[in-house]
Amino acid sequence: MLGLLFLQFRSLTEALIVLVSVPFALVGSFWTLYLLDYRLSAPVWVGLLSVVGLAMQTGVVMVVYIDDAFRRRVREGRMRSREDVVAAHAEGTVRRLRPKVMTIATMAAALMPLLWAQGSGAEIMKRVAAPMIGGLLTSAFLTLEVIPVLYTIWRTRQLAAGRIHGSGDVEAAATTAADWAGETKDEEKQVSSG
């Protein structure tokens, strides 16, 4: 997983920040399993693996949104202090809030009926759904709180070390997929207009 995240972000630090979202999802999963008195079994492991995948996905999207807001401000020359870093990350987090809440609400609404299901296979599906619901709830809150804070600490240290300049220079190793996509769209516009 770490290798794929590194290829995505071209930054070990950003990959590790995304991986931080996984334990927060598992906290909710294990609390739900404890409260419902479910033991670890094959269906529970399916639910846990699903939660890990969802946590990674939302962590990646969160970092991409924050990174996009950060890089836009760097290009505009508005990155001079810690307050500028915090403002960029707040902007990216707020832009991600609604899609995150919609994703969590939709998934929880789809999984909740499985907890009350009766009939054949219901006992297995309850054990798949329980860790997913608990993990989604804790992941939603903690990912929105912890990832921006860790990202802010990392970027503030870079700013203090002089690796980020308000003129638009950002270390080349931290290029994101969002930047590549933006450059591709600009090239397509130039080709179509030319």
C-alpha cells in the first residue's frame, strides 16, 4: 500500500499521512465489534478490510484537496507564514467536507438495514456490516480532524526550513496527481484552440 501511495503522491510524507487514516477507522470498527459482542471471524475480517480500503480512499481524496488548495496559494505567492498554511488547509478541508459527509451518510444508510436483517445469511451480513459502520463513523470525524493537522505541521516545517517560497517554488518531489491532471487539461485546451 505504501508503495502505491508513494507513486500517487511522489512524497513519502504524504503517503504516510494518508496511512494515518487507517487506525482511526479501525478504532470505530473494534469498538462496534466489542459493543455488539462479535468475535473475529471471516465475515468480520471482510468488513475490516472494506473499512481499511474506504479509509485509504477518503484519506487520499482529503490530501489531494488540501494539497490542491496549498499549491494554488503557493503559485499565487500567498504562502509566507503559518497562518497562510492553515488557511490553505482549511480551504481544502472545507471543500472536502460535503462530499465526505455525503459518502458516509450514503454508505451508512445502505449498511444499517443489514444490522436489523432477519433470515438466511443475516448473521453473516451483520458481522460484515458492523465493523464497516463503526469504522466509517470514526474515520469520518478523525480523518477530517487529524489529516489536516498533520499536513499543516509538515508544511509549516517545510516553510520554516525555506523549502517553500511564496514565489511559486515548491519542492519537485511533492507533485500530486491533481497537478498532473491540471497540466494535461491545459495542454488539451491549447491543442483544441490551436
